[in-house]
Amino acid sequence: MGNSVNFSTGNSLIRAIHTAVKGRARYKVSGLYDSPSFKTYLESKLSEEKIVTQVRANPVTGNVLVLFDPEIIADAIAWLIQEIVVDYSKQNRKLAQNKNLPILTTPVQKQLKKAGSELALVSGTISILILSTVLLHRYKLDEVILLTIQKLHTPVLNRIMLSITFLGDPLFLLLLCLGLATKSVYNQRSGEATSLGMAAVGAIGLNIFLKELFCRARPALWDHLVNVGHYSFPSGHAMVSMVIYGFIGYTLAKQFPQHKRLIFTLTAGLISAIGLTRLYLGVHWPTDVLVGYAAALVWLAVCVEKMKIGEKLAFVGYGDLQTEIL
């Protein structure tokens, strides 16, 4: 059966997502995304196994549903799928070598292309945020924007904004991370839990460092509706919510790729709304929020890449797939 793999680490690219019923289990196989050829290969190979009675792979979700002998444990099926992934990768490499082509499978090429697009999107967004900050500061529009927003105040809108801003409170977000990390560990996704913890603690620590570095006073254009302390620049709510909700949105999109656009849209909407509340409440300058988002995006990208590298290293550890990863 090849090299050993510990499926309880949460880093394996073959992950069991439903094993509650004996003889029936669902697995998420990352290499299955957008690969109809691998779907056919996987279903064919699994169907040849005597212990497997039925198999259905979905290249849209990356899920594989397997019905098998109830006496067999779900991890044994995961091992079997893993061996098939290794064999498929080896065959692709041999085919590429025979044709004097680069040793890259189609799924890997797609992953590299996707990574380049994501990097370009993140870099572009950060550049826009920084440029907007420079323009606001140069033309002294911070105060103008806040005074314009202040005219929108109503008692009902005040309550709405206070409720939304609570969702970006660092303490609330830390408790949310603790709950999610506990759930991830329980579901045998310890790598995800570690990355989430690093993202949360790093975002809060970086925000405190930047506040102490710049020591910018908070706006005092009207009486604040919330009690605030510490310095203003950059916005802690903007930074921490961007990192944590962004990380959560990313992991949800990985688990439910068929709903990826909806997840990213809702995540972006929530993060933007939290930043807007800080302006509505008059506790931050617009430039505080924009720089908070920009700094958070950098840190979020680091945390996501750290998690990806951990998954790739786990993948290399159980098979001869180093060339594919590179």
C-alpha cells in the first residue's frame, strides 16, 4: 500500500467528511476538482475493488461517495483512494516524460494558474486600498467624509450599526475563532485550526503594534455612540474582521466550491459593513479603515499560503509526488 498517512492530522488531501453510517462514506479529494478524466479513473479503479459496491465522484465539489462492505472501516477506503491518486499522478508524469512535455498534470497546472490569479487579485486590491488612502490624505477628505456620513444618523440606523460593529469586535472574533478551531480539531482538521489561530493572534498583534507605532488620535467630530480607547490608526475592527472572516470564507469556499461566489460575496459584504460602521460611529477616519484592510489582506494571504504549504507537504509525505507539487 505505499507510504503511511495519518488521516487524523487534518492536512491530508484525502479527507473523510461523512462516515457516520457503516458501509457508506464521503471523501473530499482536492485533485478531483475540475478534472473529469480523474473522475473517470477514480470511479473505474474503485469499482474494481471487491470491498466497494458503489462509487460516485463529483469533479464540481471534489467529493467521492463510496458504498462498501460494512465490516471495512472508512479509513481503509481513504487509504485506497489515496493509492489511486498516487498511481494517477505517476501515470501522468510518465506520459508527460514520453512526450517530452513539462512534468505537470492538468490539475496542477490549473492550481498554478489559479494561484497566479489569486495573487494578482490580492495585489490589485491592496494597491487600490493604498492609493485610495494616499488620495484621501492628500486632499484632506477624511473629515469631509465623516461629516457627510454623520448627516445620515437616525435612532434606528444607530442600533443597526451598533449590532453590525459588534461582529467585528476583536474579543468576539477571538471567541468565534476558539469555537471554530475546537470544531476543526474535533473534525480532524488540526492544520486548519492552527492556521486560523495564527491568523487571529497575528492580526490582533499586528494591529496593536501599528497603533503604537503611529499613535494617531481618534476623530472627535461628535459624541461617540460606543466607548473606545487606544489609538485610531489602523482600524482594529477592519483589520481583524478582514483576516478572520476572510479566512473563514476561504475555508468554506474550499469545502463548498459550488457556492464559492456566494460565500465570497457574503464575506466581502460583511467585512465592508463592519468597516462602514466604524465611520458611521465616528470612531475612525476613512484612512484608518482602508489601511486596516490593506494590512489585513497581506497577513491573510500569508496565513492562507501557510495552510496551503502544510497541505502540500502532507501530500508529498505519503507519496512520490514531489515533482507534481513543484
